[in-house]
Amino acid sequence: MKHIDFYLDIIQKKTASGTGGGGGITPVGTKIIKSNGKHDVTSFATADVQVPIPEAPTGKKVISVTKNGVSTHDVTNFAQAEVNVAVPMPAEPAGEKVIDIVANGTHTEDIKKFATAKINVQVPNEGITPSGVKTITENGTHDVTQFAQAKVNVPVGITPVGTKEISVIQNGEVTEDVTNFKNVHIVTDVPSAGGGVSQEKYDTLLSLFTGVGDVNINDDTITALTNNAFSQRQNLKSVILNNVTQCGYSTFDACSNLISVQMNRLKTIGNNTFVRCSKLEEVVLPELTRIAGGMFDRCTALRKVKCDKATSIDMNVFAQNSNLEVIDLLGGGTLSTFAYSTIPKLKAFVIRETSKLTQLSNAGYTGFNAGTKVYVPDALVEQYKTASNWSTHADKIVPLSTYVEV
């Protein structure tokens, strides 16, 4: 028996090794299978299948559809799908839309909400359909056939109205702007030697200066003062001449002790009126229309000048005015180079005209110092800041409403 077992063992080994005989591979071991499909198990004696078996779907998924279109829903884990469709139906068109067509061409109108469309066609049978805008900048006849609108932008000139009164009080040439006036009323009254009064009266006035005491003039009969009327009368202390409407040039030249002047009706004045009046501190002339050239030159004590109706200031008015603090005028005209250099104590330069800007002829030599404020009407502040020559002084320009009367 032992010989037979040994013999069979030899034959089996040869067969397994492929030497001799026709036997195949003897399957051994176990193959573990974890996925569905075809698997080669030739070399294995057993197959261990471990493929998970999904549970059968159960339950019901409710799906609500509220609008038209394609939608995707995951129902893997459910045995049933309950679909509730509640898509609103569009409203039936109703009513009528009126469409007016007044020009040829293609017209698109949205009428989906309407049951009917009423189309009114009012297109001209022939001719050009006007369109666009033509801008007209000058008077005359203009062809606007091809335009739907005409934009007229023609400057309208000022119609002169009223009367401007011009008073001529001295010989020479006078230039006045009468653009806005229909009439010009010229009053010529060049003073004689008596300055608007009789020679006898004038001689009496001059006699006042023969003494050594102070002279104070208060006279309502005088209406005009001639050139140099009180020039170099160094003992003249005060003047009240409320009916004087006009003065010649150098009227009070070098009246070195003149302290106060009151001429409430003075309208026109010549150059150098108060030149070298070194003690004059304040001048208020409510009717004066122009501050003449050199008018306050070398008035070294002068602190304030107020002229409610003065529109302009001429050349060199405030030369060497070291103590001047306030210049107050109407404005609206032109400010010439009225100071040789900076007025060191000038605090306020006041302009009150609200209807137009006052022109500044030169950005320099205005007399303004670092602390000067230029008060202008509130509504014009920004215009002044950007206006020619004024823009140099933009940092000084402030609203008139902030000015505190000095």
C-alpha cells in the first residue's frame, strides 16, 4: 500500500508540474468577489461573493410643479413619485390698446395684454416728415422745413429806458455810459469864482481864514464849490455843506487840520478833492456816484470811506493811506488801480451791487493785504471768485451777509 501511495503522489506532482499527462490546474483557495459582473475563478476552488444588494425602494416622494419648463427630481430611494402640477394659466387678453402712428417707418408695440389694438394712422401723404432741432442764433428768415423744432437763441438787446442825468461842473471832456438810457439830461453848471454863490459871499468865506483860529463852515446856501475853493486853508477844521451837489478839483487840497466833512447831497466831484488832508479820519458821502482820481491821496489818518452810490473808483485814490481800514461803496462799475501798493490796515472792502459784477481792471495794486476781506453779495460770491482779475483774490472774497458794519 505504501508503494502505491508513493506512486500516485509522484504521478500527481508530474501532472501538476506539466510534465507528461494531459491534466489541468487543480483549483485551490477562495476568490472574494465584491462587484457584479463576470469573474475568472479557474484557479480557485471556491468563490466568496460579497456584492451588496440594495434595499428595495419604499415610500413616496411628492413633487410640486408650479411653472412650465424642464425640472429634474431624485426619486432613487422612493417606490413612488406623486407629481402635483399647479402651473398658472395666463390671463386672457382684455381691453383695447390705442396706437397712434404719425410717421412712416417700422413701429413695434407690446399688445400681449390687450384683446384688440386700435391703430390711428396720421402720416402725411407726401412731403418730408420734419425731425430734429434747428438752432437759430440770429434774427431773420430761416428755413425749418426739415426740422420738427426750432430752438431760438438770439441775444435780446436792452431797450433803453429812463433818463440819465449828467452834471457837468468843470470844463473839459466827460465820458458817460448811456447805453441803458433812452434820454440824457445834461446839467451844465461850471462854478464861477464864487463857487455857486455870489462873489460877495465867496469873499466873506475867504475872510474867515485871515485869523489864526479854527474855521468851521456850516452853510446851506452854497450849492457848488469851484476848483481849489478851500485849497491850503490850514485852519479849516470842519465842513457842513449839505446843499452842495458838486465840487471842482482840489477843493480841500492840503487842508491839514480838516477833521470832518458832511456833504450829504454831493453827487459829482473833481480829482484830488481831499488830497493831503492828513487829519481827516472818516468820510461818508451817501450820494456821490464816483470816487475820483487821487481823491484821498496822502490822507494818512483816514480810517473809513463810505459812498453808498459810488459805482467806480478811479486811479490812485488811496495812495499812502497807512491807516485806512474800510472802503464801502455800491460798485457795479470799474475799480481802477486805486492804490500804489498795499494798504497795510485795510480790513474790509465792501461791494453792495447785486445785479452785476464790479470789474477789476488790474489784479495787482488793489491795496489788498493778507488780512483784507472783500465782501460781495452772497449770490455773487462764486462768480467773483472766478471772474477776470478777481480770481487772484479768491481767498479774500466772502459773503456780504457776514460783514459787521464798522
